[in-house]
Amino acid sequence: MRKRAAALCGAAVVMAGTLTAAPAEASAPGTTNITTQTAKLAWKSCAGKNYPTLQCASLKVPLDHRRPHGEKITLALSRVPHTARTFQGPLLVNPGGPGGSGLTLAGFVASSLPPKIAAQYDVIGFDPRGVGASEPALDCEPGHFGPVRPDSLPATPAIERANLARARSFAAACGEKYAHLLPYIDTVGAVHDMDAIRQALGAKKINYLGYSYGTYLGAVYAKFFPERVRRLVLDSVVDPTDVWYEANLNQDVAFNDRHRAFLAWVAEHDATYGLGSDPEKIEAMWYAMRTALAKKPADGTVGASELEDTFIPGGYYNGYWPHLAEAFAAYVHDKDPGPLVEAYEDFGAVDASGDNGYSIYTSVQCRDADWPRDWRRWREDNWAVYEKAPFMTWNNAWYNAPCAFWPTDSRRPVNVANGKLPPVLLFQATDDAATPYEGGVTVHRLLARSSLVVEEGGGNHGITLSGNACLDRHLAAYLEDGTVPRGYGEADAVCEALPDPKPAAAGAASAKAGSAKAGSAKAGSAPPNGSALHGLLGFRH
């Protein structure tokens, strides 16, 4: 279905939605109801250079929302307050993951939207339960991803046992440290937290923009609280019908395709990288590099698994390709490990916030849905996928393997089908690897009155507010007055993808990636652009 969007869209017609620009419950920010409710949140400046109006607050919520007077946990919130007379209410934003911090994302979204539109919303970021500045913040096994890890490819029983031991150890550590918390670290708990945020803000309804896993979070919120949704934007859409075991197997195939697109791009720029013009030969060079690093890690730091960690982000965002290609070429031509180690530090290395992000990623995904508990099923399925998609399959298998040994039981996935919502706006790239195109089509079908905007030929993950003016026009129109495109067929509107980067951008890509990775709600982050957005999207989005 990836390349059919333009043909099936037809002549998309832009139609105004039924939502007004300023709903009655949000049009008068000085009303008694709103003033009384917002007094619960003590907003204080947490501004940085790039986001000078960013504010932060905290909110206590029940650990178990079925026991509202029981144990409490704390959510960290951020806000860029509205400045216009027309007030359209809160716009909650989420970067995905699960495990991504949303505090800085509020500043990014507010500064990236057209000023006239951003001024009409309180843009609200939040760290979901267990994440970042929320308390308690989970960190099951600090340093779990420290180099050098066992080779992800279980070519021998010993390598498989070593990787299995790491997965078991991580699951056991989570159970030992957080036994009483883990049953409540899941998507359902997070959506009830979102509704507690809505109440604390004094809003009858919320607006929402979610990326990646944030699309599933938004869809589940809409299922539980359809009457409290005013506008809903889902960008890079999770397929809710295959969460999460099958989704990861599907990702493996899509990431392999995207990695090969990167290698084809390197071939197109042989004059710069000198690796030849045949993508298949360049692919063979990449796997030869992997084999060499499995035997002798670069600078004692980048082995085979770390190499995969370094290049997987290129499947999320092609702005990283020039930097990755430079490192690849330097190793092949000169056996120079320096650029490769630098690329690993920029894109693959996991710091303390990453340890926290992974702890939440596993906690949520392992709890949200059933995972096979028999390792023989994992072995059979992943070897079968590896035969056609070797790039990420086993790396991804071990990344999710703690779910085979998780110390809590699992929920049933939420059926997000919904006919009770106002118009919803979906964005999806045809060649997205992390959330393959079919997910956007599926959610378009499941959410009545939704509109799907497709980026034809796009392979990035997280596509609005990332430089594509066509996509951003649809987003702005929807947030301004509820306008959505209405076409027929698979997509309601199609935007052409931005061109792939040029090799000359390599140095800039490196610098932007480093600054984006270092962004925080307190310190601000890089200027609004694709690299900045992808530095903010959730852990392994």
C-alpha cells in the first residue's frame, strides 16, 4: 500500500470542520471556572534561550486511578501560555516512545507553529508517569546499554545465552525495584493521567498532538474520553491492531528497506564518499564492517550491536545520513574509528535519560499487550524475519526481549475504533519505518470522520513541524478553525516529500544532532527544524 496514496487520493477537497475557533468553554480564560481550576497548578518559569516563555509545574495523580485516594505519584508539566484574546484551550503534546519526555516539546511546538495559531493555545507538555522529571522516575538497570554488548546476531548458542541473560536480568531488576509500580505503568494509566491534567487545567476538552507512540496514546485517550476531545492530531501513526509483538516484526522489515534506501543514497553520492555506485556492493561493505567490529570493536566502544544502534536512527530521519555516511566511509577507507565513535556518541549511546526511557518503554509495552513467553516462538519468528531483513531484526528482538520474562501480567490491547469524535487529522509518510504506512490507513478506517494526509515518498518518522510546508499548512488550518481535507480513497490529501539531504550538510547534521540530543525543558534546545524535532521525539520513538 505504500505507493498508492497519490493514485487513490483523487482530487482532495479542503472542507471546514464543524469545530469553532473558540469554543464556549475555552473562549474566556478569565472565567471563574478556569481561574479556580488552574490555581491547582503553580506555574514557574523554566525558560531557556530558545523557549523564553516556557513554564513548568507538577501535578499529583493517583498511582491507581481506581483508588483516587490511594498512593500518589507526581507528573511534571510544562506550558507555553496563550497570548491571544481568542483562546482555544490546552494543546497537549507527546513525543512518543513510550518513555519520551514531553517538557521541551511544548516549547518546540509553540515556537514552530505559525505565531498567530500558537498564540491561541496553552501548549502543554508532560512527562508521562515514570518518565524524566515525573516522580518516581524508573531506572531498572543503569548502564544496561553500556558498550560493548554481546553481538545481537545469535550465531552461536553462547551468544544467544548471553543476550537472553541480559534480557532476563533487566526484567528481574525492574520487578525487584518497582514491583508495586509496574502494574500501573501502561498506556491506560497514562491516558487517565492526561484526563487529570485536563481537569487541573480547568478545561472541558483538550486538543492533542502526538507523534509515534503518542498517536496510540491519543487514540486510547479518545476511546476512553471521546466527549473530552476537541481536536486530535496523530503524526506517524501506530497500527493499533498489532501492538506490540507483531508491530516490532513489521518494523524490522520496514527498517531494512529504509537502511537500504540510505545505502542507495550513499551510492548516489559516490563522488563524496567514494564507496562506489552499486548499492548492493555498498551493502556488502556495511555488513563487512559489522563483521569486523564484532571481532574488534572500534576504539573498544563500537561493536556490532553498537554499530546497529548508531545506524538505526538513520531509519527515523534522513537528516542524519550525511554524518552516518562520513563515519562509514572513514572506517572503510582508512580504518579510522574516530568518526564512527563520534557517530555512536551522537546517535547510539544511551545516557541516564535513555536508561529511564528504556525502563518505561519496556514497562509500558510489556504491560500493554500479550507477548510470547516461550522463547522458541521468538527464535523462530525472528530468524524467519532476519532471512529477508537482517539489518535490525535481532537488535530489535533483544531490545524487546525482556517482555518474554516480564514480572507482571498483561492487558488486552485497546480497540480504538471510534465513531464519537469530531474531525481528526492524521499524518503518515509512505516509507516510514518505525510506524509503517499501513498503520495510518488502519487508523483512518477505525476513526470515523478522520482525514489522512500522506507524505508521498517520505521516509522520515515525525513529519509535521519538520520543514514540509504542505504538511504544516494542513496542520495549521486544522488548529486554526478545524479545517480538514476531504478526498476519497486511501488518503484525503497528498504532500510531496522533501528531497533527501545533500552530503555538504554533513557537519551541520552532526552539530544539530548533538545539540538536539542535549535539549531539555530547563535549557531549551536547538532551533525548530527537522533535527531538533527528532532530537525530542521519544526514546527509540
